[in-house]
Amino acid sequence: MMRFLVLTLFVLSNILLAKTTVISHSPQSVSVVPTNEGARISWELNLPDTVLSFNNSVPYGIWSPHLNQALGCVFDLSAFPNATLEQIDFVHYSRQKMHGPYYYRILFFDMDSSKLFYTIDSLQAGDSFDFPRFEVGVPLGSIPARDRVGIFVEGLSSPDGSNAFPALMTDSSEYVPGISYYLADVNDPFLASDPNYTNFYELSEVANGATNLLLDLWINTGGNKTSGANLRVQPALSRPNSFSDDGLVGFLEPSVAKAMQITQNQSIIDGFYIYRGDTTDGQFEQIAEVTAEVRQYIDANPLSDSSYFYAVSSFNEMTTSIKKISAYFQPPVLTINEARVDNDNDFSPDLSGKIVAVRGTVVSPNFSDKVQFFINDKEGGILLYSSRFSLDLKIGDSLFVYGKITQYKGLTEIALDSAAQVQVIGQKEHPPMPLTLADVGEAYEGQLAIFTGLRIVNPADWPAEGNNGASVMVTDGQDTVALFIDKDTDLDGWTPPVGTFSMIAIVDQYTNNVPASDGYELRPRSRDDFAPETAIETPLPAVKQFDLKPCYPNPFNPFTTIEYTLPHQARVSIKIFNIRGQLIETALEQVKEAGRHTLKFNGVDLPSGIYLVSFKAGDYQETQKIILIK
């Protein structure tokens, strides 16, 4: 049967409620990224959408059950199909009997099937030795609700081995029937000895003047609610007997009761505090406070080129959550030339492997199905590269971007890990820089440039549709530079211009040599980058004889360019032999038109050594020695 229960009333008019230091609703997934405006701190917070509360939140009555007994509430959730149980709030008070921390067990009953369906064991609660403590936001794990669910709090701590501490508290408002219950025996809640009865008793049956248990239930409904349901139904619970003892209840004087009606904020959160600090366990400086609906904050004064931490906590009138901490590195914001700097002139960027941020304008289409855009600022150019994701950027997009400085085949790049590293901050035109072919080199790598007075040396080598091409040469009469024709543009399979023309292109590089001091080429973006020139054209000198030009580079690794001239159409044979005269590869066996031609030979699968290039065209034959060094 039921052990005797003691009910007293908390009558201090100048009550001080202890503010808790931890609640469950801490921000989740805090992230910090550099932006054009500063360090952007973002966070998520998934809150319950509905609270069921049948009390006025004013601590008044103090209930002290024995061990193996519990107090709780029965909630009718039939109006919320598919709801989940998210959290409870309750109030406890030790009355200077026992210091915390304290331990509780939370019991969940399906009142319709008379079954215990879930428990939370050994919930640790904070100290309430001197003042009542609001234990706010106890997480329940998003468990599926029942139509009628009973949630009961069992005290596991005791200073004397008999009474459960701390005491649970009821409010000061008029009693609501069918909600607040006392469980006489947690080990036999539905009275196994007699199926006609239970061990649940309404608080009003236990003591006259009983009020409502200070226990709130937060649920997520997902917007599902049926109409017309009454949450305050009285469950049909039968007891073996009833208890009533008016001596257990006292009443406050009206003036004292009025003093107890302190105003409390029932919001889950009122807002967020933003902090910045040097270490996770050190002191954090609060730098901002934002309202509850905000999920993002910009620190406009980040610590440049530094590693440190940001933290976010939620708060309301009673509580402040634990800090959710995120490590952060604020990269230096540089010009593109500062990011590409090569002060030691070794043809490798000094900041290789470092994280930097730059601002620039997109000057190229995407040269891949992932990320391969060139951007320029007033002084320099660089490639943005990633093989992990794709971006929808347009020529003229003005960007703030940060990433790691890397180099591939001589070309300096900013390597990206995620789309979040790229911020479009506007639109801006970026005109090409006037250059000559003699300027094509490291100083202008990555820049959009315009060249005039050009002619194509070997138009017959223009790549067919669907193919890349790197053997077409252009000349201005003084210098000759290779074009890279990208099959991801509209240039492959095109008939290039005849005569002199101007051309807009990006200064590109592709080399396997170390140091990466060669392999510079021009990458036009589209057919629109070519414009015929109307000035009187000076024809290129006519080719008068067969000739095999010196291969370049030589020595090489692994590519070298074979250049030859034909005075008229002829069948051309180019074969590669090793030093013992064994055929290694037939590089070309084809009829070619008159003019200058180039062919790239790839020795990537060959060992280092001396090789012979055999060139035959008509009756002409020539052999040249090349050296592969790996």
C-alpha cells in the first residue's frame, strides 16, 4: 500500500530562484567561414513546436515522496498523431537537506495499455540546496508519443535511505483535475495483484489544497493536429483506496501569495550569445547578443591570419545553455599577386599549402564539369579548382573566395573543398590586358589578355570536334606560342580564322619540368575571342623545304614538341627509336598539307635515356637525338 507522503508549502515571500547553467537546447552544427564582410558564424537549433503546461510556473508546494515513489503528469496527446516527446521541465528543492548533484529516473507509461514503454535512468540534476531550481530542457530523445502518456519523475538520491531528495514542487494556481498524479510504487504501477486497480493517485486525492505539479512537456507535432480534442481529460484510473489529510495543506496569506506571483518568461529561448576566445577551455569574450529567430552572425573584425574559436549559447530568462564551440582560422585577405608571390624565383608559389582569401572577377567559363574558373583582379590572375563539386558562376561575377594555394603542372591554383568557400559579391566587367607574345610567361600567368597581329602557323593541326588540342601555334612575326584548345568550349572542330587576327585568351601553363619555367600557352575561351584584323596583312614566309626543327624542350620530362615544315603536301612518318635502334613508337604516319606542323611526344612510360626521332617526308629523311630525364 501507499507509504505516507509529506506535503508542505513554500512560504518565503522573497524567494530567489536559482538560475541554471545548463539546458538541453544548445545550438547545433555551429560553423564559421570567412566572407567578404567578415567571419560568418552560423548555427542550427531544432526546437520543439508545442508545449503542454498546466501550471503557472510559480513554485509553491513541496512534495517529498519516499524512495520508489514518483510524481508526474498524464497527458492526452490523441490530438497530435505521430508526435514525438522532446523535453520536460520540472522544479526541485532540497531545503538545505542535501547538496547536489542529484539523480532522478524518468518513467514513461502508456496509460491505455498499462505498460512502461521507456525510461531515462540516472538523470543528473543541479544543486537546489538553498533555492528551488528549474531543471529546464531535460531531453527525452524524440521518442514516439502515445495517445495518453504518463511521465513520472522518481527521485534516486536520499540523505537518509528513506526519503527521496530533492523534493518536487507544485505551483500556486487552481488545481486542474486529471493531470498531476502521485505514483505510490514505481515497481508495481498498475497493481499486478488486482487488475481492477492501479497505484496512481491524483494529487488532490492525496492532500486537500494540492496544486499542479510543475512539469511541462514539450513535443514536436510536425504540424499534425486534429481538431476538437480536449487535452484536459480525466484518465479513468482506479485506486484500491483514497487518501485525504487536510492537515498536510496550509494556505498562504493573500499578501504572501501576491508576492509569490513573480513574472517568469516561458520562452524556450530568448536569444543567443556569441563568443570569441583563444582556447576551448579558456575565457571567451562575449562579442554579440542576437534574438531567438537569428541563426547567423557576422564578426566584422576577425583576427586576421589567426586560429582561434567561436562559440554560441542560447539563453532565456532562467537559463543559459552550454557553449557550442567551433575552431576557426581567419585567412589573410590578399591580392591575387600576393597569393601567387614567388620571391625566391623558383617557379613555385611561396605560399604553397597555405590558406588565403582573395577577391577577383570571373574571366573564363568553367573549363570542366566541376570547378575550373580563372579569376582576375587589377594586377593578377589565378585558377580556382576543385574536383569535388560544381559551381554555377558566370563571367563577370565578382567573388570573395578562400582556399589552399597549390600548383599543378606549373599553374598556380586556389584549391577548394566546398562551395561555401566561394561568395558572389556582385558583378564587374574585367577588360583584357594588352600583351604581346613575348610577354607570355610566369609574370602574367592566369591573366586575361588581348593579343594583336596574330596568325596561325599550322591551321591543319586544329583539333577535330570532341578533342582537346595543344599543338596549334600562333605567331606575331617575332614570337610563337602554342594554343590550348579546350573541347569544353565551342572551339574544337571549328575552322580558325585565316590571315591576321586579334585574340583574347588566358595565359595558361602546362609543364612537367622542375622548375616549372616553361610550358606557357594561351587558352582562348570561345570563337568570340577571335576577331579578324582589317589592316594590310604581311603573309608568313612560304615554306621552301622539308625541315625537322630542334625538339623542345630537350632534355625533356615527359613531353617534348616535334616541329617540322613541308613545302608541299606529303606523307609524313615520325618514329621513335631507342639508342640500340629498336622501334619504340610510331608517333605519326599520315598525309599532311604544306606548312608548319607540331607534334607532342609523351615519354611518360619510358625510362630515362637517349632516344632518336626519325622524320621522313617524301624523299626527305632526318634523325634527331632527344634525351629523357626523370
